[in-house]
Amino acid sequence: MFGMFDPLFWLMIGPALLLALWAQMKVKWAYANAQQMPAPLSGAAAARHVLDSAGLQNVDIEVVPGHLSDHYDPRHKVLRLSQEVYQSRSLAAVGIAAHEAGHAIQDARAYFPLVVRNAAVPVAGFGSNFSFILLMLGIVFSFKALILAGIALFAGVVFFQVVNLPVEFNASSRAKEQLVALGIVNPQDMIYVNKVLGAAALTYVAATLQALLTLLYYIIRFTGNRD
């Protein structure tokens, strides 16, 4: 057996899946609480303030559809915020917006882990889509080269997840520092921002753990069946 039909798969991946579910619950709880706490600026205004203070007047801010679909686009130098984050004057909104502005600052400063992560995006995207297909074809046709290729492709996904961790943690660190330094959030209220960004960071930790354990599962199954 292989993959979802293999008990070993669930035994190995189960802890990471449980962590991911817990992290998602923490994000929803922390976001809902922080959304009730007022902030002096909207998410868009806070992001603009953070960007301008870093000399990034050239980075535009746009609204995008979706819930918590906020992200920074390094190719077009655009900060894209979901409608609720863009317009809301809450600690949740300014925390998330400042985090994404932190990514823009990383990009402008050529933060090395971000440079590596951006370079790894094509490999990770390809590996995420095709690694399992190669693994299944390799198993079905007993073609070890395909299995190794699938494992190698998925290793690219794991590499992306690992290098993404310092990128996300650093963006949150920059956001927290700037929110206080610019007077957008007072130190006493930072507890709400910390909980939102901390919960979000936990989702990345869970995703990385899941990827690592999945790769380990593939390696164990391959080495165990290669004879």
C-alpha cells in the first residue's frame, strides 16, 4: 500500500495534520478577537505608513477578493490586501497589513531567505503538482527512476517550506517593530497583534512539518521496497 491507503502514512503525517488543524483554529480565534479591538488606522493606511517609512513609496496597495488572501507580489511590487483587512480599523487588520508590508521591505532590502524562496517557487510549484504522479507511475510500473524523480521533486517542495519559515517569521518581526515604532499600535495592545501573527506563523510550521514527514514517508517506503 502507498499514500492515503497506507496506515504508515497516517501514522507519520497524523501529528502534522493535527497541528495544522489546531493552528487554523488558533488563527480564527486570534483574528476574531483582534478584529474587535480598534486601531487608529485602517489596514491599508497602516501598510502605507510602514511602506513609506521604509522609503517604499513605489509599492502600491490594492484590494483583492477573498478572506485573508493578503499577500505581497514581488514581481509587480504590489501589496494586495483582502477587503476586510484593507478597510478595517482593527488590530487584526493592521497586524496582517504590516506583516505583508514586511515582505515588501524584505524584497527591497534583498533579504537573502526571501531571494532563495522566490527562486525556489517554480521548482516547488512543479514538484507539488507532479511529484505524486511520478511516484505513482514509478510504483505501478516498478520503475525506480520515476520513484526517485518523484522523491527529488517533492524534496524541492520541502526545501521551499523550510526556507519559507525564516521569511515569515522575519516579516512578522519587522511588522511588530514598525507598528510600535510608528505609533500605530501601543505596546499594551500588541498582545492582540502578537497572537494573530503567532497563530499564522504556526500554520507555516505545521505545513513544513507535514512536508518533511511526507518526504520521510516516501523515502522509507522506497528504501523498504527497492529490493
